[in-house]
Amino acid sequence: MSDTSAAFDALWGDCTANKRLVPMPSQWSKLYGLLKNKRQRSSGGWEPPLPLILAAWHHTMPIEKQLRFKERLEWARQNDQLEQVGAFLRALPEDQWCHFGEA
């Protein structure tokens, strides 16, 4: 297992501990703001896709939110930001996480 794979797995474990689903919307938005190399596609969408917050928060299943969040972590890994993103997420207090059963 590579160092980045081990770091990713450790971060994902922290992000899913205590039935954590995703960061609360305001924190998820801040996380998205940290990501490097975001770009708007010619179709109008964004790469990586925007977080599922605002109206999308109420119209998506919990697993969809978690999969989208995991894609953000993959993006961070691909852009050498896993350490920065991990520090941000690990510093979030528990009340800044949405948990399974709350979304």
C-alpha cells in the first residue's frame, strides 16, 4: 500500500467514525474552497462537482452525499492536498459533522 493510499484510508476512517456522514454544509463549502485546480466545464458544471449543499442537501440521499464527499477527498489526493484537507477535517468539532440518521 502506498503512503498516499494509507493516508487516504486513515483520513476516510476518521471521516466515517462515529457514524459521520459528511461535514455540515457550511464546512463542506469551506472544504470545497480549499481544493486546487477547480474548473468550470463547457457544459456549465464544475470539476470537481459542487458540494451537495443548499437545495441539493434536502434532495439527495445520505449515501449520495457521502459518495460526493469521498470524491472531494479523492480530488485532494490527486492534487497533493490530502494533508491540508485532512488537517481541516480532523479539526472540525463533532457538531460540525452530519451523522447517519440526521440527513
